[in-house]
Amino acid sequence: MTKALPFTEASLARAIRGVERAGKHVVQVRADGTLIVADKPLDPASLAPPEMEQSPARKTMGDYINGRKDDA
């Protein structure tokens, strides 16, 4: 048996609009309906570690399909 959520989609939308009207940004909504608020929106590029951004992909899908060997 599942428990009913203490909030609705409409109540979350109202809360998010209120946060945005106050000049803040919602950066996360938790499963219990809690809104995580910040002064500025998150930059997705800042979430990845720097070494992940610099390293190119080792193989592409074409390498697997065409059977090409890895040069590295």
C-alpha cells in the first residue's frame, strides 16, 4: 500500500512561482516536496569534475558497430 503525498503538483507549482517572484531560484525538489532554493541558478558545467570535461571519449558507437580497433 502506498501513502498519499502531502502535496500536489499544483501546490508545488504555486510554491515554485512564489520563489521565482521573490527573485530566487529552485535548484532541487526533494521527494517529500521540499524545495531547495539558491540565489542564482546552478551551472550544469560546474557539476562535472574538470578531468571529465577534458578527456575525450575513447570509442564511439561506430567503432563498436564497424569493428574498428582502439588507437590508444
